[in-house]
Amino acid sequence: MGAYILRRLLLVIPTLIGIMIINFALVQFVPGGPVEQAIARFQGEGDVFEGIAGGGNDANVGGDTDSGYLGARGLPPEFIARLEVEYGFARIVCEDGFEGTPSIEAEECTKENIPIIERFGIMMWNYMHLDFGESFFRDSPVFAIVLEKMPVSISLGLWSTLIAYIVSIPLGIAKAVRDGTSFDVWTSSAIIVGYAIPGFLFAILLIVLFAGGSYWQIFPLRGLTSDNWDSLSLGGKIIDYFWHIALPVLASTISAFATLTLLTKNSFLDEIKKQYVMTARAKGLSEKAVLYGHVFRNAMLIVIAGFPAVFIGVFFGGSLIIETLFSLDGLGRLGFEAAVARDYPVIFGTLFVFGLIGLVVGILSDLMYVVVDPRIDFERREG
């Protein structure tokens, strides 16, 4: 098992590089790079998309000012050049023997565009040293920004996934054992309703009912903690934390809960009908011993296999809307705002973190296979 885990860990490196290459290449075709964003803000236009008319992307960074940057006409070329250097699209090259600080204004120095491949190599070399650079527009290191936003996304992803599994597995087993009964019918109806309701609509309903929308104001609507968090006792901090995340976690859990329950039920039904279950019953084992001593181990494999997808789906996919509705400042909103602003260090920094977490969770999922069923041997299966 140790050799298998080592191989999986080594595969993380080329997989991450492949993810970064694909996304880095795609970004080059997106109009409105960070230089245009900075120009739009400097001229008070607010957003570069208000001035885009089919031109201007990273492919022409460092090109002709009149054709490369819409809205930049009238600005000094030196200003545009300094932006390109500051954002890492170009560098200052001076003649041999030049004395002093390299400057665009110096006659002995010129601006040289950095090729895309070289920029990608520089970025990945820095990432190997956990240097994610600084945000173009937030004036802060990317690593510090990600750490600041991480608690919100971890709270949503971790608690939503845990609650979904804690509720779905026992409910799915109960539905499989009572298949076709009235309990199975009415719980299936509730599950179908939960699956049909989009998470953001359910979140809005929760806000309207319980967060002061129109009825009761039982739960807060902003942040993970209250303003007086530091003055609270340990017990008070725990209560305050769960009081704040109750509605966001509930909204994030609804769709995963429905899917996992049906998956657990169908998995147990398939195992219950197999020959080894009939043999165990014929030997006189109790129904509980058959169910949890034999069926559970085999039926849970497919449920555990879906853990990475559930966790990553809640952690990444559903976090943006939920964070926006409940005024939470997490990685979902950070990634979206960075994409709109073309804040490349934040985009690629968060993408790197997301990809790394997803790959590690996949390895943990394989380890859970072995915990549930020690008979599984990945090394022998690969051989």
C-alpha cells in the first residue's frame, strides 16, 4: 500500500502541471487582460468590459498601444509599459555598462516582452517554492488572501459533506431494509423534492423565513462570527460559529443529501439480493449481523467512491452562490472576482490550491476503500 500511495503522490505533480498548462493557455484567449483592467480603472470606467469591442487580449500585451489596449489612447506609452512590467508581461533590458536603476525612461534601457512559455515557466517555478505572487489589484500576497478566505470554504465544504453522509447513510440503509413500505415511499417523496430544489433557491427560502427576510430573524446573515467574537467564552464561540453557518450549510447540503441517500439505498439493495447474503441468513445469522457484518462493507464502497465528488462539488462548485447570498467572503467569491478583474496571480493561485486539494482528497478516498474493506489491495491489482 505504501508504494501505491507514493506513486499517487508522485502523479500529483504532473497532474497539477497539466491543469495549470490547460488553464494558462485558455486564459490567453480571454479578452480584457489585467493591463486593460488597470487602464479602465485609471480612467474611471470601472470595468474593462464596458469598453471591449472585440479586441485586446493577453496575446497582444506589449504590442501597439493604439491597437492593443482599447481606451488607452491618450495615455503616455511609458505608463502602459510600466503596467506591463509591473504585471510581469515585460521586462526592462539595459545596455551593457549601464549604471543606475533600470528605468523605462532611460535611453539605454528598452522594454522587452516576455514570451508566454517563459511566463508560465516562471510562474510554476515560483509555485514549487510556494510563492504565489501578489494580487494585481488587492495589494496583498496571494497566499495570505487564500488563507484569509479558506475558513469560510472549509466550513461550508466540510460540514456540508459530513452532515450529508451522517444523514444519508443511515437513511439509505433504512430505506433499503424497508423497500416498498410506506416509510420508503414518503421519504422518497421528500428526497425527490429536495433534489428538485436548486441550492440557491433553497438558500433564498431560508433567508426569507429565518434570516429576517419577511418572517423571523433567528439566524444572522453575514459572516462566520459575530462582532463580539473575541469577548466570548469558548462555549460561546462554538455556539456563535454554528449559529452563523447553520443556514449556509443547510442550503449547501440539500442536493448532496438527496443524491447520497438514493445511492446508498440502491447499493444496499443490490448487495442484499446476492447469494452470499442468502447463505449468511441460512447459517442462522441475525439480520443485523448480516446487514452490518457482510452487506455494509461491500455496499459502502460505491458510496465512499463518491466522497471526493461530493466534497469538491460542495467546496468549490456550490460555494460561490451560497457565499454571495449569505454575505460570506470565501474562495468561491474570491475566484469569481479574480476572474472578472483578470487578477491572474489570484486566479492561478486559487486554481493551484483547488487542484491540489482535489487530488489529495482522491488519494484519501482510496485509503478509505482499504479502511472499509481490508481485502482491497491496490498494489496487487495494479500489478
